[in-house]
Amino acid sequence: MIERFYIEKKIDGKLTNKYLNINQVSEFTGLSKSTIRRGVMKGELKCSKKVGRLLFTEKSVRRWIDG
């Protein structure tokens, strides 16, 4: 049941785990890279650093922008 719910959400486009790099986040939000980095340093914007670069989920960026 849970798997079906997940698949339906994915198909509807309501569930996204798309990763964005800092350039894409800057373009998506209209904010400078330094503002985005400042959000990361303050702990306001979550990101992944596992691959040696800052990667953000679209969901976390939207949450940060919405406040």
C-alpha cells in the first residue's frame, strides 16, 4: 500500500527528490551563490556534501524560500 502511494505521488509530480547544484539553485531562486552559501552556513538551508559539492533537494530549497 505504501509503495503504491509513493509511486502515485511520483507520477503526479508531487514528490520530487531532484538534486540541484548551487548554480541551479541560484537560477531557480534568483539569489546569489553567496546568499545560498550563507544559508547553508547558518543551517537554514539543508544540503548534501557527500560527493564533494553542495547538492540541494528541490524540496529543501522551496522550504527555505517559503520560510
